[in-house]
Amino acid sequence: MKLKRFIFFGAIISCLLGVIIIGRENVFYQKTREVLFNNILHLNFYSIQSDLNLGKEFFRKWRLKKAMVHFDRVLKSETNNAEAHYFKGKILYIRNRTDEAMRHYEESIRLDRNFTLAYNGLAMALIKKEKFTDAAKYLYEALDHEPDNADTNFGLGFAYLEQGRYDQAVIHFKRSLKNKPDSAEAYYKLGLTHENVGDTENAIINFYNAFKLKPYFVDNITHFALNLYRKGEYEQSVHYYKKALDLIPNNENFYFNIGAALTELKMYNKAISYYSKAIKINPSHTNALNNLANAYYMTGDMEESVTQFIKLLDINPDSLEAHFNLGIILEKMGNLKKAMKHFEEVLRIKPDFAKAQDLIFRLKNKGTIQPQTFTD
């Protein structure tokens, strides 16, 4: 009898300790919490709540397979458990099993009409399937229960962003941030919204806020660097593209964009190095070849410039930019016959090209035109 009481009270204490220490990040506490919940499950009585808590604990630690075992066990014992349906839906959504996830979110809402998180989950799944109107409907239902819910407002902002309804997107992302000011994702999406309407200044502000909260968020860093480039802050653009490279080495586009920013700074030799790295990763990167050729031209190395333009034309014989720029360089080198041939190719590719006649006119009259650099 005493042993049974000991087991019973031990289980209660384990439950209480598990609740008390939830949320602690220390590895010791995480392990202790996990062991306590497991001890409860292996006693002579079964607790749905402890199984649910353990499932949530595994989910929080991103151990999704183990989390799913516990949520399934809860649903086997209690099919109308709204929380278990919700978390199972989340795991299925993460695994890209969107239709199955939606069924569990819908069941969770059916069981608890006030379960805001389930509305949000269902809406995000609908957004993933590009059903934006349906997603907005569920999110507005969620707002009826919690008007200031940060996740719901974020979902609405996301839905409006995907629809191109940027004014509405801004409103809801700002509402989300008002109640959850530490959301890097919300700042990032708000930055994207401003970027899409050409508001570079506000895009930069929000991308920077996201960066401060989540310095390893690569998508945010690349958009931040791109908008700094657009604003003409080339040194800062290079700085953040290099941070992106630290996170994803050997990314051809990061190398290319650093090269483009260095070109704007007239640091041609350094630009050559970065364009060359982009081409080494992707030998068919035609914009990098074009800009590399132009960078060589700007350093006075016309022969190497010609070599790179010819490589570009081997990949794309109809590159108007390559023929245009190669014609200019060959004319400066005194090879008028080959220069004329390339200008004629420009006219062949684009007969209505407004500058075509001017190109030939300038060539005949010994004029000069600077080669053109291209950016992503």
C-alpha cells in the first residue's frame, strides 16, 4: 500500500516539476523534463495530458518523429483532443503533407471553435496551396476570437503580400509586430512588401531589424544587401553579401552581386576576382561573363576582355550585349572589320534596336562607346 502511495505521489510531483520547468533552455532541464514525463507514462496508470505534454516537448525540440508517436497515442485514446489534432497537423505541414495537415487543423477547429492557432495553421496551409481568399476567411474568423493575435495578423499580411495587396499587407504585418516585436519573420515580410512597391528606404529598415533579431536568416540578408545596392550603399551591400557567403559558401549569385557592387565602387581588380569565382561555380553564368569582360576592359586589358566576350558568345550566340560590347572593344583595338560584323549581329538580333544605326554611324565616324555592365 505504501509503495502504491509512493508511486502515486511520485507521479504527481513529476507532473508538477515538468510543468514548473517547462520553457527552460538548459540541457539539464530539458532532459529532466523528458525523463519525468516518460516516468509518468510507464507507471501503472496512463495520463493523456502527460503524453500530450511529452509530444509538445519533442515538437519544441524539433524531434518530430517522436512527437508524432505521442500525438498519435493521445488521439488513439481520445479522438476528440483538439490540441493533438493541431500539433499533428503542424508536423504534417512541416513534412509537406499539406492536405493531411489541413484535415487535422479542420478537426481541431471543429472540436474547439476558439482555437486560434488551429485557424492560423489551416490558413497557412491554404496560402501554401495559393488559396488566398479561403486563407483570409479563416484568419478573419481567428481575429474574431483574438483581434490582436500576432500570428493571425502575420498570416493575413502574408496572404495579402502573396496577392499583391501591399497596403493591406503592411497594415497586418505592423499589427503583428506591435504584439510580437521580436519576430524576425514579420520584419522580413514587411521588408519584402516595401521592396515590391519600390520603397527601398523602408525595406532596408525592416530587413535590418530582422537581421538584428536573426543574424543567420540568409534570405533576409540577401534582400537586405540587394536593397543597399539599389540605394547606392555599395560597401554595405558587399559587407552583407559576404555574410551571406559565410552561411552559404560557393553561391554563384552572391559572388556575382559582390562583383557588381565592387564594379560600382570602381574596384575592378577585386570585382574580377568575384566574377571569376561565380563563373568557376557556374561556367554558364552569362551576366558574370559579361561583367568580367567589362571589368577587364576597365583595367585596360582589352585582349582578356575580348576572350571573355567570346566565351559568352560560345554559350549564347545571340547575346545582344556581348555583340554590342565586343564591337566597341574591337573598334578601339583598330579591328574595324570584326567590329562592324558584331554591330551587324546586333541589328540581326534586334532589327528595331534604337541604337543600332547609331552604333554603325559612330563606328564609321571613329566615335567611342563604353561597354555596359549588367546586374541581377
